[in-house]
Amino acid sequence: MQTKHPTELLAYDAVKHAELVTHYCLYAQPNERIMLGGSTTALPLLSELHRTMLKAGARPALRLTYPGQDEDFAALASDAVLDNTHAADIEDVRGVDGFMRVILSEDLPEVDPKRRARLLAARAALQSARLGKKWSLTLYPTPHGAAKAGMTPEQYEDFVMRAMYLDRPDPLAAWGEVREKQARLIERIGQADRVQIQSANADLTLRVRGRTWANSDGKRNMPSGEIFTGPLEDSASGWVRFDIPATYQGVMVRGARLEFQDGKVVSATADEGQDTLLAALDTDPGARFLGELGIGTNDGIQQPSSNILFDEKIGGTVHLAVGRSYPETGGVNESAVHWDLITDLRQGGRLLLDGEVWQENGVFR
């Protein structure tokens, strides 16, 4: 889908971004109440989203947070406040028709990973209240995000614009092409029972018979480019090392390695961030089981950018999420955690369906 970048870099355009999110991702309808949330750092995009939703006849409910707000909550709240979500917050979530969240990269204070995990567990009730409602998330590019990605701010803005096909005359049509491509992949993998991931970093088998594969075509994640499902909860067997770094609650985890027996993580190590990895897995019983198997298809994103929204879409990669399943896939794992971890198959890796090679070195057969 995505072509090589020309020498002229595209500047970020919040208006185009807001129009794509409002009309394509959320398809906001008249009188719908949409909870719109994000950091004050992302105000240029949030304000445009608010205006665009109003023009569409929707009722945006803006929820701003300051940088480090959740970290302050986790570090400073009393035990009673940390471990319990207020009923009013749950009712607020129940009273909306959809959710739009803007994420970004910021410098955040360090917090005890166990207290972070307690906060996340307490907010599981909010996750339950969101079930069945439409939602989407996207990213606002910042200089901090650019630095993490190893790019200049100008390069990063260009990277974000092109990843979302905002350089195209008709971005909606471009995402339609993504949908058709991924529908063909789903037609094949939907017939399979056993999926094997094999590489120098993985020897893992999962079963997916009876589960539904989702076509992630930019409606929920912008940008997107993946197909995913919830594997049978007791099926994961083997091991996998995630060679693309992943962030959890603001902490970078590198070289995470998980070993599975009967679907459960029985051993976990990491080259960096092991305490955070273990704290995430110990959040609740469901955090040690897989809630998602995802296959990245976006060949326009070729390198990690230290942001999961982009990195899990890299064509030729596979990601596995420990924790909560998406109910629409047929997955039934419950957890306050849903954390995607990525392994790269573009150099010597293979995906096998019921013993037959389906993808090799990142290329589908």
C-alpha cells in the first residue's frame, strides 16, 4: 500500500487527521455521545476532533488529562482509592455511545509497577462497561515520540501522515484496499486449526479453530493493518522471544521471553524491564494467558518506532497479547491487562497453518 517517501516531507495536518477519525474510524452519527480523551499535549488534534464531531452532529464529551496524571494517581492514591473505581466513573462510561482516545509519547514519572498493576485491576470495571460500544484510538505526533523513534520531528510527522494514508487523495478508499487485502488473508487462515510460529526467536503452537478473525482496517486503530483473533485459551505451547521492544505503562521492556504450557505463561524473563513484565503477568489470573494473536500486514511501516500502535502493524511481524480477549473474536479470557508483544518473522521466520507454510520471511504464499 505505502510507497517510498519522496524527498519532500509532509507536515502534520490535524484537520485531515480529525476528519478521517470522525467520519471513517468512528463514523460519528447525529446526537451520539462520544467520549473524547487524551493529554493536554495533544490539544491541537483534540480540539480539531471536538470541532469535527460537532459539525457531524455528535455530542463529544471531552476528557483531558495532564501529563503524568495516571502516574500521580498510582503513586499517591490511598489504598481505598487505588483499588476501587468509583461508581460515578462507571456510570459515565455507560452513558456514552463510543470512545475516541488520542495517545502520544511523553516523559512520565516512574511508578512502582505493582501499584500500576493495582490501578489497572481496579479499572477493569471500566473496561467491562465499554464492551459492546464502538471505540477507536489514534496517535498525535510529538517531538518526544520522534526522538523515541529515532527520527527528527519533521520525519516523524511525515511517517505518521503516510502510515495513516493521509497523503492520499482519498484516504478512505486507501483503507478500503487494506480491508480487501486482509479479507483474502482471513479467508485462508479462517479454515485453519493450528497456527505455528517458527523462527530463531520462537517455537510456538496455538489453536484457533472456531474463533473469529477480525479485519483491522483502520476503524479501531489509526493507523492499522493487521488481522487478529483470540486463540483457544489453553492451547499455547512452546516459547517465544519478543525481539521488538514494547512499552508497558510507560516502562520499556526489551527481550521478553515467555514459555507456555497448556496456554499459561509458566516462565517469563526479559533483558530489560523484567520487574515490569512480571508485575503485568501477576496483575490477575488471566494475565498469564493469551487474549490475542495478531498478524501485521502494513508493509509501509518497515521499522519499529517504539509505539505499539505502529509497531504491531509492521508487515511480517506477529504479536501476542497477554490478558484480555476481544469478545468479538470468540475469546473468553478475562483480565485487566491487554499487552501486545511483537516478534519479527522477516528474516528466517515462518507461519504454518496445520503444518503448511503460509508465510515465510514476512511474505504470504
